[in-house]
Amino acid sequence: MTNLRPILGLSAAHVVTDIYSPVLSAILPLLILQYGYSYFLAGLIVTVWNLTSSFTQPLFGWLSDRRGFGVPVKYTLVVCAFFISCIGLITNYWLTLLFAVCAALGHALFHPSALSLVSRLASGPKRGRLTSFFVVGGNIGFAIGPLIAGVLVTLWGLPGLVAMIIPGVCMALILHVIIPRDSYKTEAVPAPASSPSSGAPVRSGFRQYRGITLLITGSAFRAWGIFGSVAFLPAYLSMVRGFDLALANIIVSGVLMAGVIGQVVIGTLSDTHGRKELVLLFTLLAIPFFIAALMLSGTLSLVCLILFGFCLWSTFSTTVAMSHEMMPGSPGFISGLMLGLAVGAGGLGVAVSGYIADMAGLPLAMLLISVPVAVSLVFFALVPYPWKNARRNGQIV
């Protein structure tokens, strides 16, 4: 436990870096109102962020694992914080896109560098527990990001966003103090042999890759549902329902926090009640809760929104666990596909939803977000994964 302090520091850094992830979605209403951006152009800003961050993370992770390439975590934090904060000071659309790309690169560089450090520092019998501190940090940061951004722009408008550089810089200084300098030294690591850690045989070939393809495709459609709802929910609540922007972002933070709780609850239950069963059940439940939230009003509508966030977001960690069990010999590669490719592809849906909002109105575009969620349910149902037990006689079937 001598490495507990730097691990907790990295967990706190994960909170901070993921605070910046939903900021662009949180300020979309102001960008639309103040600068006259269409829903498509506004949604494209979020899409550019998602694609850049998601598709470069596997590349940076591969470079870190195989070539020893890594950027100190403290620098990645400053890069992300600087460019996100300065977006509130610029009015040119193309410059806004450029700053979104630069911030996303800092965000993408953070994760492989930080995870590499956690892997080396969290040694011993409590590795799983210590690593979980880091994972939960990102979920918390993503949940509270809209709240912080909403308060700042409500008080001082878009220029108030510049204050968000403070947590990034402060966290970078803390990491500089608590993480030993030699911890950043990395060496290229040869590719691991593709054999399951348990030594159990795993069925390979066409069936295995077909299953992974179905799982990734379903995850991409689910990501469309997640990012589409998060991106346009502040605008919907403030411009259609008449909520104050700060309150709208508080509601979004509540939806995301419900998802954080859902990941822990459903991930734990899936160990005993089956991963595929719970993924299908809660993906299915997310659809009527989302539709009800849009159709109803008042407290009941907000309750349905919270339940939607709990149900849909809760399935994320469980499908990642499924992917690791289906391809136990390639954890790095499959993580890159699930966290990078699937999430990035799903992020493209934000632009599609923005285009629909331009053509047919924001209420219809929000309602149609339930469609990709329903499509994800179909793909998850087709994944050749065992029922009731994650393993059957030591095999994934």
C-alpha cells in the first residue's frame, strides 16, 4: 500500500480530466443562441471531440505498450484544460473545432499514460481494488462536468469557461509532487501470447470474431444513444422545456451519476445473474424510460430520465467484461475496440441527431434517439455469449 498516495492522485486526475469531456455538450445551447450555429454544426463540435479522443486512444495505447511511448500525465491534463477553457473566449467556428481537437488529443493521451502508471504502482493482492479507484474517477468526472460548466456560463457567460483551467493546472501541480519522476520511464513491451489467463480453452475462429463484431456494433449504437442524449439534453431542457441552463446541466449530471451507480450495481449483479441477461434487460428498460421522460412532464419526467441514465449507462462496464471474456488473449486490443472504436463510431450519431433536429425539430430528434438504442438491443441479443453464467465448463461458447 506504499503506492496508495500516487494511485489516489491519479484517480483524482482521472476525475479532473473527464470533467472536460461533457463540457462541449453542456455549452451547446449558448453556442447555438449566441453564434447562430445550426444543430448540425453544434453537434459536429461534440462529434469532432468524440472521434479524436476515441480513435486516437487505441493508437496511443499501442505506442505505449509496444514502443514505450508515453507523455507525463501532468502535461496531458494541462493541454486538455487549456484548450477546453479557451473555447469560451473564441468566436470563430473553425477555431473552435481546432481547439476541440487539441483538447481531445490531451484527453486521449491521458488514459494510456495514467493506466500504465496505475498498472505499475498497483502491485500486490489489492491490484483490482486500487485499479477500480482509477476507473470510478473518470465516471465521476464525466458526471459532474456539466454541472461545473453550467454554473460558470450561467454566472459569467461563455468567457466564464476559462475558469475551468484551474482544476487542470492545480491537479498537474499535485501530480508533479506526489508521483516519482522515475515512474514515467517506460520500456517497449513485447506482444503477449494470446492465451487466456485462466488457462481454459476459448473457442476461436469465425464464431469468436463474429461475436466480437456484433458486440462492438451494438456498443456503437448504444454510444449513439448515450452521447446523443447527453449532447442535446441541455438544449432540449432549456430551449423546449424552459429550464434554466444551470438547472438543465444539474439534471444531466444527475442522469450521468445515475449511470455511474448503475455500472457498479449491474456489473456486480452480472457476476451471479449473467452478463448477457442483464445487458439485454437494462438496455430494453432504457427505451420506455427515455420515451416516457420526453412525453411526460414535471417530477415524473425527471425520474424517468434518471432511470434511463441508470439503465443504459449501467450496461457499459458489463459489455466490456463480456468482450474480455470472449477474447481473453487480447485485452489491450479489445479494450481499444470497445473504448475507442465503438465509442467513436457512436459519437458520429451526435451529428446525425443534430441534422435531424435541423430538419424536423429538436423534440423529434430527441425521440428518435431511442431508435439506435433499440438497434443496439438487437445486436446484443445476437452475440453468441452463454446464458446465466459467464463461463461454461471453462469455455466461452
